[in-house]
Amino acid sequence: MVLFRLFTQLALASGALATPLYSRDSHTPQGITWGPCDFETTGSGPIECGTLSVPLDYTNATSSEKLTLSLIKSPSRSKTKTVKKSILFNFGGPGYEAIHSLNGVADYLHLGLGKTLTFSCFDNATERVIAASKYPLLPTDAYERALVDTYANMQALTNVCQEKNKGSQNPEFLGTAFVARDLMSVVDALGEDGLLRFWGFSYGSLLGATVAAMFPSRMDRVILDGVVNARNYYYRLGIDVDQLLSADDAFRAVLSQCIEAGPDKCALASVNSNAADLETTLLRVADDFGKSPVAAGTTVINSRLVMELYFVVIKYTSGLATTAMHINNLVAGTNLTEVADYYNSLMTGVAMGDDDAFYGIKCSDTFPRAYTLSDLMPDVERIIETSEIFGASLAGLTTQCATWPWKAKEMYSGPFEGIKTKSPVLFFGNTYDPVTPLANAKNMSAGFEGSVFVEQYGFGHATISQFSNCTAQIVQTYFANGTLPASGTVCEVNSPLFG
């Protein structure tokens, strides 16, 4: 099942306990009514949709205002007569729409948000595209004063959002702590055993860590996959200032896999005979396009675009051979319009839709604000120092929430240490995950008593990026009976990157 206040749709398929903000009986949710969905399903099994009313504001016991969560469910396909219990999923973000995520991967997940409270800074997609051009998030090394300009751009964009939402309380209700409470409201409405079974990817791991810290006695089976460092998320200006710890290693390992696969499977293998030389060539190409950008149709190919393509290579493992072919065209300076079209299709595919959910959620969740550029320099410097290749491209993310005017009505203040959940939490991380490094899984696991972490020796973001029989078996047995592998278990993936 998938749910969300805006961003966290649920897919059903000695820490700081959260005390009830008011009597649980006063807002016990009614049951969920399931029925057909109003969109075309793509999986081989049935998909059902439903709604659930929950409090709009969990901090106000006198308010009768409700929020209607949109839910989606992929029913169990098991023929056994054993009692079946629901697993809730979150596919990441913050801000990604989970309805179609579950619809597309239900087959894979069988061993499951709708836009219910929206937040937007623009009236339509065209305005959003114009704003992205007017207020760009620049690489810090684009030119000498690029970070200064980016900081001012993000301040201006914040002002745009504030003007658009003047008088609106929506940003106050979008915080992760409220979504954690929504999760538990869904658990109650399911009428099963009052315990949460959850699998969260990326931002979903942050949500899962938060709900587990708030309600440790109500956790049954919780998997956190592609793990965000929750301490960094809440207390630093970057989404996670450690997110690039594995990015350079991932890039170099992908190039090695490419060379090993050969030109028939990876076009870039024809450029150089070893990974080190290929890395040098690709970084030179990015620098060359930075010095001499090229207009390819309506798209300007510059160093920013080239580096974003390189990052796609290590974050999304599907279609790697196609991406390698287009990067090979960049190296040769040929078919650049096709490269630009491919880049634009990729950016459309990873966009978060028409809601500016990142701002509404992450920025409202964050404790610090940076009212001067010097305030955010520690986080900028941290990101740059963790990645020689990609740090400058992404360090500007720290400016996005610097002067955000809203704060979530409930902000979980931690801690994320010494948390004893009813059942142990299971953490997963990929060896070469460029945005949620394996170190995060180890770090967060240390804060949850009895939890274990598993390394999937693979590429891409979260374990779902590559299939592993070993990982699938661990997940299945954990959800079925709570069995945990030995901490530090390493699972191999089934197929090479360029199979």
C-alpha cells in the first residue's frame, strides 16, 4: 500500500518515544474502503485504490479538519490460507509520487501518495521551467562567484514560493513527523495487529527511521534501504552532506565494468583501454564543454549537463548501455542533438512532477537556517571534500533551504541513538550507491538496538536497482518470520552491469 500527505505515499504490498499529541481514541481512523483505481495498471496482478481520513493537524486536539490520504494496494498473490498482513512502502523523494511507483514495481516487490496535500510555488509546469532557468542551481566551480549567485537565486526562489503560498498553512503540515503519524493511522485503520511492517527506500528510509524512533514499541518488520543519514537530514542544510561518500568510487567502478565488458556491450570501452584513462578523458570532455558550450537544438550542452549525465550513469543502472552510447557521442562530438534529447528525456523521467515537494518537505523539516553565505559554508565544504568528481556539482543544494520561511508544526528532534524497537530493524545498502552510501546504513544501524545491516555488492541507488536472489531471500524470510541475517552479510547481484 502507498500513502502520503503529499510526498510519502504508502504502498501496502531508550530512544525518544512520541507521546500521543492527543487521545488516540479521539481520532481512531475508520476502515479503508478499497476499489478500482482511476488509472491504467501495468503490473500482472490487481491494483486497488482507497482513501483514509486523518487529522490535518496532529498538534491541535480541538480541530476537526481532516486530510484525505490516497492509498494504493497490491493484494497478496499467495494461495495459502495463512493470515496475511500488510507491508507499507515508501519509494523515496521527498516528493515522489508513489502511486505509479507501486503500480510499476508490484511484480518485483511481491514477496504494496497520492497527491493529497499539495504544495506548489507555481501555477503550471511552464512557470516552473522558466524559474529553473531564471534561478539556476549552479555548480560551485562554474565560475568564481557561482555559489554567491546560487545563494541569491535560492533566496529569490524562496520568495516566489512564499508569495505564492501567502496565508497558506500547507507547508506547516508537510513535515516527516506528521507523515510518521499518518503511517500509524493507516496501521490502525487496517485493523490487523497494530504493528507496522514497512519497506522504505531513500527518503523512505528517513521516514522509516523517524517512525521507528517515534513509535519503537509498534514496529514489527521495518526495512530501511538506500539509507539517508537522519541526523544530517534534520540538522544540516544538505539533504545529507555525506551523500556523495561513495560517488567517486561508484563512477570509477562503473568505468571498470565498462572496460571489462568491451565495446560490444559498452560503447565507451572503445575510447580508452583502461578505466583510469577513460576517467581522465570523460572529465576533460566535461571541462571542454564548460569552456565551449554547444547549442544542440534548443538545449545547451555545457559542463553542467555533461556532469549530470555522468551522475545518471552511477545512480540509475537501467539503460546503462544506452547512456554509455550517448556519452560516447559527447566524446566524439557527434549526434549532439540526440544526446540533448536523451538528456531531456532523462530529466523528465526523474522530475518530481508539478508539486515543489522537496521545498515543502525537506525545507520545513530542517532545523538550521543560513541567513548569510558563511553560515552554510561548513556544509558546502563537507560535500565538496567527500567527492572530487561530483562535489562541486551538488554542493549548491545546501542553499535551497537556507532562508525557508516555514517550519513543520512537529519537528522530530531525535535522538537516533539507543532506540530499542519491538522487533529489530533491517538495513540495506549498495556498495556503489552514489547518493546513499553504505556507510549510512552502518551509521544508522548503530543507533537501533539489535538491528543489522546487509551490503548488496552492486551499483545504483538502493537494492532495487539490481536484482539479487540473496537479497530477495533475506527480505522474504525477514517479513515472513523476522529472521535476520548476520550483520555485515554481503549479497552478490545476479547479473553484471553490462550483461
